[in-house]
Amino acid sequence: MIELKTATEIDALGEAGRVVARALHAVRAHARPGITLRELDELARTLLTEAGARPCRAPKPGAISTSVNDVIAHGTPDHTRLADGDLISIDCAASLHGWVGAAAITFSAGRPRPEDTALVRATEQALADGIAAARPGARLGDVCRAIGVLGRSAGYGIPAGLGGAGVGRDRREAPPVPNDGHPGKGVPLRPGLVLSIEPVVLAGGTDATTTEGSVVRTADGSRAAHTGHTIAITADGPRILTAR
């Protein structure tokens, strides 16, 4: 069932979103060649805990997901050290006073490869286009298609089964928000609907993936990027709850 949130509940979701945004900002500032993924996770956990929030990754280890290079999603923050030029995606979701914020960023550690810079820019533009389409009176398919058009036109792959969802008391609620779709189709966007919009694009141009346990990788070994925000549909348009 799709639940519409009140203005007070959206404000509470925004508080959780700001905590997540601060954690992501700090992790990005701290990430550099030689740093371990575990160190980034410990930093995020400390910031979330100090803010009174708790990570939403249980039973998975870590406060954040750390996906490096060809890892698309659910990367485990272990003792792997970042190398110069690694492309890393950080996915963070946390609950504060019972409400969840979720967001994701992708960036290069050290000197970025030009092709990685282009990949990240395309992913961020897909996110911006998806958010811009999330207006009252539109439909969910309009948001999904806005993401897909950008990714496909840039020649990137878009894996099926990955994307955003409704957000509220839980990290993933109805409805799912895939990264491609058909305009004019799907759930109507009404004020009070809260969604995570999470473009995932693959540099190799194919949509194929492989899975090792819970970790998802590109099938061809190419790099992946993932970015996302939690937004609320309001009468005035989309409100970003995890603004950085």
C-alpha cells in the first residue's frame, strides 16, 4: 500500500535526510587513496550515531554500502584500500526518530579518469532529470523515463531490478522506482508521496550483471555509478530531503 505523508512527517523525514547528507559529505571529504573502506564506514557510523540515527543496512555489515569500480550495489566496507583513480559509490540510509533518509553518491578517489567523470556527470544529470519530472499531476513512469532517456542516450547500461522506492518508516516501501519506464504510466504523483530516486548506470553499455552473495557487479567488468536523493512530492513541486 502506498502511504502519503503529512507535512509534519515530511519534515521529520527531512531531518533524517539531512543526517544522511552530512554523513555522505564527510565520507567523500575523507576518501582518498590509501584509506580503507572500513575507515569510511566507521566515520559514517560515528556521525550517524552522534546524530541519534541508526543505519538501515541490517543484517548486512556496515553502516554504508561501499561499491568500488565494477561493483554496482551492496559493496561491503572491508579492509580494501582505495587506489588512485578508483571509482566509489557510497549508499547511505539511516533512521532518525523512526523516519528514514536515503541517498547515494559516486566519486573518484584521487585523480579521476575522464571516462569516470563523464559517467558520474551523466548519472547526476539523470538524477536531476528524474527529480524535475517528479511533479504533482505527473505519473511515476514520467520520472522513470526521464532517468532512462538520459542514461540510454549517453550509451550507458541500466540494470534491471535496481533503483529507488517509496521511503518512510522503512527504507524500501511501495512503490518501486525503476530507472526506466513509460511516460504517462504508473502511479500518479500526489502531494505527500515520498520517494528515493536512484539512477544506476553502467559504463560498458550493457545491462547485464552478476551476483556474488548480495554484491552486484557489472557482467563485463566495466565501471558503475550510483547516485540518489530522497524527495517529497509537494503542491509546489519536488522537495529534496537529502540535499547536500
